[in-house]
Amino acid sequence: MTPQTDPQAGAAVKAADRAHVFHSWSAQELIDPLPVAGAEGSYFWDYDGNRYLDFTSGLVFTNIGYQHPKVVAAIQEQAATLTTFAPAFAVEARSEAARLIAQRTPGDLDKIFFTNGGADAVEHAVRMARIHTGRPKVLSAYRSYHGGTQQAVNITGDPRRWPSDSGAAGVVHFWAPFLYRSRFYAETEQQECERALEHLETTIAFEGPGTIAAIILETIPGTAGIMVPPRGYLAGVRDLCDKYGIVFVLDEVMAGFGRTGEWFAADLFEVTPDLMTFAKGVNSGYVPLGGVAISGKIAETFGKRAYPGGLTYSGHPLACAAAVATLQVMAEEGVVANAAVVGAQVIEPGLRDLAERHPSVGDVRGVGMFWALELVKNRETREPLVPYNAAGEANAPMAAFGAAAKANGLWPFINMNRTHVVPPCNITEAEAKEGLAALDAALSVADEYTA
Ligand code: PLP
């Protein structure tokens, strides 16, 4: 589809949005949402004839791009056959989606509890762990994001997200490894890993192992900066969970379904959690869907005892039909391998080259289609290219970087002083190169703010 220019229609969409839509995580009077006219594959466009290469995959969910015809057709077919049905019944789209997901999840994570998205998957995983162990506390990492609902947002390790209307009852945060900004004064990945594991075990000891239901980690923390953990860390956490009878929950809402060049990021590290949350890429975000993949031992807890939780739309047929089609497309079109190959052969060398040439790039990290560039004022001091000025006003350097990317036809993902490179997992080499060229131009603007 080619973009049609219709500024009047765009203005009407925007006017209605501004009058009535209350946006997530925003000061309602300070935002300026772009009216979107359409999208296809790796691109979307506005009503003014501007087309953008989407290096954000929406919110890191369009793992097979926009409007994949097979998934659109599967949703249409499901709508024509059985649009909706209550969760207590066995429905083909739901059973088939669960079967296909269980086939891909590691180890014996073979039972699937469907939710509407990622946050409620986290809520339910934590509830399952608490009931399974009979213990109250949850340990989660600073620099993490686990969702916006009450429990999930408190589990999230980012004080800027904590709501002022609640405390984080039963949640204890700890530091996970992140060498670039080490809390452990480590100089090597191995030191960082050892010290982070030692810190976690000390935290467990002081909290009391008998009080801890679960340790929850994003396999690769995404929103907080795509911090690939050192080899051995997740295996070490698995060992600690086994040692103290703690349920290990991996949150793969962002990292799952091909994003890292594996079906799940857990596969990269050869670890199997007891519970694994997912959402986003499971059906490329075409219809809201998330879930918890449950291991045999936790499923057993709820064999003869009712699980006290559920959702009206758990396993909604439209969302599940979209998941079945997405998983088939991913297998048929080699989407996971594409993320690995284009990631390793185009994105990674491209980003490393940009880092060499642009003084504003302090760190490059990631894997597959899951990358972050951390922008700094000064590479030696690692001082971030400040997200806000002293008055808390909008971030001039990052705003200038973003505007330059957009002027070059690229829609960038910007969070604090970072840009995340998270395009669809089926992006072509040519598209990846086009995006890198636009980033190159935008970084030249960011360079002007370095000292
Ligand atoms: N967990 C992780 C790792 C996420 O990245 C997100 C969203 O970005 C969530 C949970 C929450 O998912 P949702 O926004 O679908 O509730």
C-alpha cells in the first residue's frame, strides 16, 4: 500500500485524540502524538505523506512487521467462524496456540495460562509462585520493567514508575549485572557476574530464604536498556533458586518470540525457568495476548486444587488465531534465523562502526534484533547525554537526535539517553542498512552535544 496524502483527515484524527484519548505514561497536555494513516511490513506512514522505517517494532511487538497478510487473513477467518468464546471451553484456536507455544518453550514449560498482555502475565506468575511455595516475597532487579498494573509496576525496578498510591508490599529489589555501569566495581564480565550472584545470595540470606516465593528477571532487561547478562549469571540464579526452593520466573514479554535470534532468550543462556511470561511477539501484537508458560511441578500444585485467578478474555479466539498464524509464519519464513543472521551480519557490525565514528556513542550492546546505543556527553566519564535539564524540561540533545532520525525517514526508539534498535525480526538486509544510514545522520547531531 502506498501512503495517501490527506492532511485534513490527519488533523481530524489528531483533534479527536487530543480531545478524548488519555495516553499512557504521559502528561496529557505536553504530548504531540503523530496521526498514523497506515503501516505495512517494516514501515508506517502519516497523513502528510511521510513514511518511516520503524526501528521500534511499535513497542517491541511487531516481530513479523505490520499487516502480515497471513495473520490478517487468520484473524478475519476466525472472526467469521467463532469471534469469541468463554475461557472455560475448549476452543480450537486456543488449544492450537497453546500447543504451538508449548512446543517452542524450553524444558517442561508445557501448560499455558493465557492473559491479555504482559503485566497480567507477571501478576499471575507471581500469584502462582506464592501459592506454590506458601511464601510471600518476590525478588526483582533494579533496572527492570515488568508492566503497569499494581503488582507488576511495583515489581518493576524503576522508581520513576512506582505509583504514589501504593507501596511495594512483599517486593525486594536487588542489583543484576550491568558492567557498563557496574554497582560492583567490576572490571570484567566474569567479576560482574560473580559479584552479582554473591549480592543476590546475600540478599536472599538477609531476607530469609523461607520467605521468598520467587525471583523474577527479564532474561535480557529490555526497557531499562537491553543489558545482556554475562554468561553464567542466569544459570547461577537458577542454582540459587534450586538451593533455596525459590520459584524462578523469567519474563520474556519483550525478549521472547525471535527477538534475540532464538525462539526465547532463555535458549541463548540454556536456562529453563519454572515459569515464563510472554506477550507482544507471540502474535506480533495484532490482537492483545500474553500468558504464563508453566512447568510440570507448578502445574501439579493446581492439579486437584483450583487456581484462584482468571480473566474473561483468557485465550480469546481472535488473539489465539493470530498467535497460531504468527507462529506458523515465523517457522515458514525463517523469522528467528533472520533475526540472528541480519543481527549478526548487518546490525551489530553497523552499530559498532557507528560507535567508532560517533563520540556520542558510549556503549553498544545487544543480540539479534535487540540492541541499545547508550549516548553520552563524554566517553571517558560515561556521563549520560542528559535526558532532562536541571529544570526537568524536555531533553534537548535526545530530542534533536530523534528529530534528525525522523527527518531521515527513521522512527527511533528513545528512552532516557538511549536509542534502542529493535526493528521487526523479519527486517531485510536492505532495510537494516537504510536504518543504520539514518542513525548515522542522527548521531552526527547528537555528537554536537558531546564535550
Ligand atoms: N514485562 C516486560 C519485560 C515488558 O517489556 C513489558 C512491556 O513492555 C511488560 C512486562 C508489560 O507488558 P504489557 O504492556 O503488555 O502489560
